[in-house]
Amino acid sequence: MAEKTGAKVTEEELSPDQIKKRLDALDQRLDAIDTMVTAVAERMMNRPLSVSVTCPSCGQIIEIAVVGNEKMMR
């Protein structure tokens, strides 16, 4: 029999209720990501979008600009 190590749990040790809870949590997270991506895409299609990122290694600033000229189809 396998030993439990820390927070890791094998699939055999999960009850159907625990699996359902984990799948529901994953579904909620994916929905949240979808909402954020959709909002960014809609904004990008309506007006210019500019993102500035600082490299953690060298400290250089990287700017990404996206310009869209059409509205999203629904």
C-alpha cells in the first residue's frame, strides 16, 4: 500500500464527492479565466491595448501594443 506524503493524494484515495468538488473548483477557475480573456479580447477589438512588462531577470521593460479595428461578432 502506498504511503501518504504531504498533501499529495492518489486518485484511489479520493471519494466521488471529493472528485466532484475538485472538478467544480476547476470549472469555476476555468470560467474565471474565460471571462478575463473575453474582456481583454473585447477591449482589444474596440480600442488600442498596451501592456508593459518588466523582465524579472534583467529589468528591461517590454511593451506590447495591439490595435484592432473590428468589433467581435457575437
